[in-house]
Amino acid sequence: MLYKWLLIIICFFTSFNSFSQLVFHQETFRGGATGAGFSTALGSGSGSFNIYIEPGSTIKKAWLFAQRIGTSDPVSIIINGNGYNFNSQNQVTTNYFAISGMSAVHAIDVTNYINPTVTTYNVTIPPQINTQPNSKYRAVYLWVQYENPTLSLTNSVILLNQFDLNNMTINYQAKNLTPINTNFPVGFATYTDNLGDTSLPDGSYIYIYNNLLGLLGGADNVNSSWGWGGVKGHFYYQNNILFGLDDDAPDSLMSGTDGLADISSYLSNNDTTFDFRLSWQNQVVNDAANYYGGFFLTYTTPCDTFTTTATATQDTICKGEAVQLNATGGATYSWYSPFSTFNDSTLANPMASPSQTTTYIVTIKNDSGCVKTEHVKIWVRPAPEPDTIVITPQTCGNQNGSIAVGNIPQGTPPFTYTLTNLQTLTTQNSSLNIFNQLSSFNYQLLIQDANGCTWQSDTLFVPQINNVTASFNSVPQAPFSNPTQPLGKAPMEVSFVNTSTGANTYLWTISEIASYLAMTGPKDTLIQNSTFNTQHFFTEGGTFEVCLIAYNPSTGSGQAINPQCADTVCKTIFIDNNENVSVFIPNVFTPNADGDNDNFVIQITGAELLESLEVEVFNRWGQKVSSSEFDVQGLASAMDSSPLGLGAFTLWNGTTTAGKKASEGTYFYVLTYTTKAGETVTEKGTISLLR
């Protein structure tokens, strides 16, 4: 069983704001107007309806309407064997809310397809499968304006809904009308759908001002096989007389499936505006889903016909372009389209910018207050916008980025592509949908189709991927994970083998990061080169840092390092010195200030292996005349600062502890040193002082 309503009683507040309806059509002419409709509600099927056209008449204007509920795929509705495709290009109202989503009224100009001798129309609404089961094109209505010189003047108006339908009461206002002569009938016909039987209750009350016309509900005779087919006023009007068709009566009331009324008694003569409203019969549902598509007015007016025109400088443009509209014959103008902006919609000749194919309606009023509408259809060719753009990054050092355009669902092939580098402003033109050999920059893509319509992208950035990894090994293999473990003993040669990937240019740097003993101090660069592999002969031991920068030069930058395309690795190695310690002790020194052999100086080979050094000098009576002590820091300082070279230690200058010159003679020394390995060695001997 199909349920229309969302239950549970909640409180609603009725809005008393009046909403102006879209005056889709209005014209005073000599002839008559007729209309009828058909609906299968939520289903599909076939049926028929009748209109009336006075014999000998010609078709002045005819429109076929369908109400779209929710988001629906295009559909072709068959009328007398001809298919009329309803789609987004014939939507004539703004979107409004109905229970199945955003909805609208669509209209097709069928003036050239209506035969004035044919008054019976067979309709087939095919099955429609959409995401929402209630979403579909439905409620077909055919409105025909026929011209006949033997008939009196008639004014015909089409009012279309543009407002949300999820309110219990909707207050409408018909305005900007040609003056109404209430001395004759004023035909008012409804165009609704999805109104259920009033016994459910699922109808709608309709009022002119505060005057109740009646309770609408049920399905018209022409579509009585489908529940909730709605109520549509079937009528014709000519020679100042209103006639009802199907189950509609031309009296002052509406009731059930009778959606036609003569409302002249509720209006004042020469009115150009009146209010009306509809209210749900069921006031305790969340949404009655009663759909009001529009209303049709036909009446006699004191106005005469007047000549107007509406044209455009071109009827087909590309999306994003503007078009010049032109209207003539009036004192004031008002342009409308649900899919357009204007520089000024009150001008006779505004510039309009439609976002899609649309029908422009211009309301023209002359100095006598008489109103007429004209229509201009502008076809908007879609922009050739792709559904995807795939960007492949540039890898460092390679000009191999790309921008590929995916499928272009709209637009007319063949397509041409123009890519602009936004930094260099250089452009590439191609008939292919891919641009290769791109560097990392910002780009903008322009696509043009065979009709000259274009689409322009936002900024497209081709990124750069750094796939460079710097790495190396050494021969002999260094214990990089334990840099305090010696690689070997100086002197020795070490080769460094480059194992980097993704690069084509390299920079090696080998630095001594501290003195061997102190383990502190600034880096001292020993070599720097740009070979693939490198090697170095270490003459002395120490702690060294070996760094490799692997990179790809920037495009057009020579060999300059691009930080985004580079990787750096640094490793520390420790090279030991020879482990043998030997001490050379002279047997004589001459402190006579001649600059030659003035001090008692010893030479130690392998001094860097010492932990401490102590030397004492005694005279022949056993009295200490000199004492020297060196720890690790002192040893390093003495070796680095000695003018006599590395490993030279000055022990005594030939003076006593009182600062007096010691006498010539033989003196005794005791030398004790301790190695870093923990070995303590003592050497004793004599030194002769001569002046």
C-alpha cells in the first residue's frame, strides 16, 4: 500500500505572508483559451483528455506543462504519438521544495504542434526509475490560446508556483494583471497533483481572499484510475463566457474534483491584484504532499491588444557568455529567468547572463496599464568541462610531470587544449588531451570545443617528488653504528663507495671534527669534491665526519643544488694512531739564552696514546729542582702549542725553584707515564747542564 503522509501530530504555525506567483504568460487577444490535464500520480500509464477550440480558429500560442517532483531523469511524455522530452532545459520556475525534494514546473512551447481541428489528446506517461521513488515528471497540462476574428477580446494569464509546498497554508498573490472586467465571468482553473480523496482526509481548501471556494480532492474523471491524481481545472473561455470540461463546472465554487470557478463575484472591477490561498485539509501530518503547480486565469478586460516584441542578439551562446535582450512596445519592462542574472532587469534591453538554457519572460506594461508577456528562448551550450584531471608529479631532475584531461561529458568535439605556465606565461597548444614533459610549476588549462565554447581550470599545480636517497659505504667497512670503534690505524687509505639512488650529481666533504685527544673543537675540512666515489689517505688518527650530498640540479640552473631534490647523509669514523710509545730523552742542554738547546725537552712518539705524564728533576744531593705533570688536556695543549713540533714537551729551563740559575753539573730525572690502555712506565736517567 502506498502512503503519502508522514505521520505524527506536531504543531504548525500558518504563514500569512503572500507570495507572488510567476506570471508566465499574459496576453489580450481576439479569440479564446482552453486547457486540460492528466496525471498518473506516482505511477505510469495512459489516458486522454479533451479541449475545445472554436472551429475556424488558428493556434496563437500553446504550452505543454509538467510538474517535476524531486530530482528526476529526463523523460519523454507521449501525446498523440509525439514524444515531448522534459528535462532541465525547459524548466521555467525556480526550484521549490516538495516532499520528494527540490521541484519545479517545466514548459514546452508546442504552438507549432497543435492542430486546431484536434481536440482529443491521448497521453502516455512512461515508467520512471529515479533514486527517490516519488521523484518523477508528472501532472501534464496542455494550455492552448486560439485566435479567431469572430470572437471577442479575451485576456489569458498563466500563473506558476515558485514557492515551497511544505506549509499547511500557502498565501498567494496574483498581481501585475491586466485590469479585470468583473461584469463578465473570470475563469480560475487549478493545476494540482497528488491531492487524495477528501474522505482520507487528503484534500486542500482553496480561498479567494477569505472566501472559501471549496475543498479540492480526489482524481479527475480523465485519470480516475489513479489515486492522488490531483485536481485540474478543464475549461475553455470565449466570447466573455466560461465553459467547464470533464467534471468541472463554471460556477463560483470548487468542490472535490471540480477545479474550476468563476471568481468575478469575489473581485472588484478593474482589479489588477488579488489574494488567494490553499490549506491542507489534514492539519495533523508532517507534510500532506499536496502539489500546486499553477493556476489559469481567463477573463474580459477593458484593455485592447497592443504590439510588443522580445528578441535577442543571438539565440545560442556558450556558458559564461552574456546576451543582449531587447523588448519593445511598452512603457515599463520586467525581465525574468530562473537561471540568469541581469545588469538591470527593468531595462528594455538588458544584458543577461544565463547559467543554462532558459526561457526569458519579459512583462511589458503600456501607458494604459495593460500588460503583456513575451518569451525569448536562449540555448546555452555547455562548457567542455572534464570530469577528471590527472596530474602526475615531476620527479627531481627530470622534466617528466604531466597533466592529463579525462572524459569531457558535455561540449562538441573535437577539443583543443591550451596549457599556460603561470610563472613563465608560456603556452602549449595541443589536440591531444595530455601534456607531458612538465616541470614543477603552476599551470592553467583552457579547453575549447568545436563551437568555440571554452572551459578554464583553476590553478593546476604539478608537484615535485624527491626520490633521491643519499648513502655510501667504506672500504674497509667502517663500524658506522659505533663510531668510537676504530676503523684502523693511521696512516691508512679509506675508499668511500657511493650507493645513492635517484641522483646524478654529488658532493663529498671529509672533515676532522675534533683533535684526537680532546674530542672537541671546530670542524676542519680536509677534502671536498664532486666525484661519484671518493677516497682519502689519513696520515694521522682522529675522529672524522664524512658527508655526501646527492642531488639533481634544478632545470636550467647548471649544477646548483635544489634543496627539494637533494638528500644528505653524514657518517662518523674513528681512525686510531700507532699504539707504540717511545720517548727520546737528551743527555745535555745548554741554557745560555743563545736560542739553541736552551731547555730540557723530550720527544714522545705516540704521545696521543698517553693518559698522563710526570717528570721530576733532582740535583746530586737529591733536592728536587723541577717537576712537570700533564693530564690528557695538558698533553693535548702541550703538543698543539709546542714550537718544536707535535710530541715535544719542555720540562726544565735550567733554573731553581727559587728562580736562580742552576749550576752546571749532572742532574737526575724520573719520568713516569701512563697509557690509555692503563700501562704505567717509569724511566730514570741523568741530564747534564752546561753553560
